[in-house]
Amino acid sequence: MVQPVPRIGLILTLLVLSAFFGFIIFASFAPAVLAQPAIGAVPLSFVLTAALILGAILVTGLYVWTVNAGETR
């Protein structure tokens, strides 16, 4: 029997999409800010991009863990 996708999937999807599009909008309107160094000579844009990628990986892991935990009940 096919189970419906939990509501957490929609919430996590909206979270990742809002972070991504927020970054895109921020880059469009304030590119000079993203060019500023954040850690030594590493620009802020690189740090935020790495945070977006790691955050998406963590959110995916959270979703998989939540869905798999629900299957064992």
C-alpha cells in the first residue's frame, strides 16, 4: 500500500527553496556584499554557497531519516 508523503516533506522543500531563492535575490541586489571577504580571503559568496549545499544535504538526510522512522511504526 502506498503511504502519503508526510507534511514534513513539503515544509523541508519550502525551506530549501526559500534559502536558495533568497540567496539568488541577495546576489542580484547586493553583489558587492557577496564579494567581501568572510574568512581570510574567502569571499562571502563562497561561504554562503557552501552553507546552502551542506544545508540541503542535511535537510535531505533529515527527510530520509524521518520517513524511514515512520515506516517502522
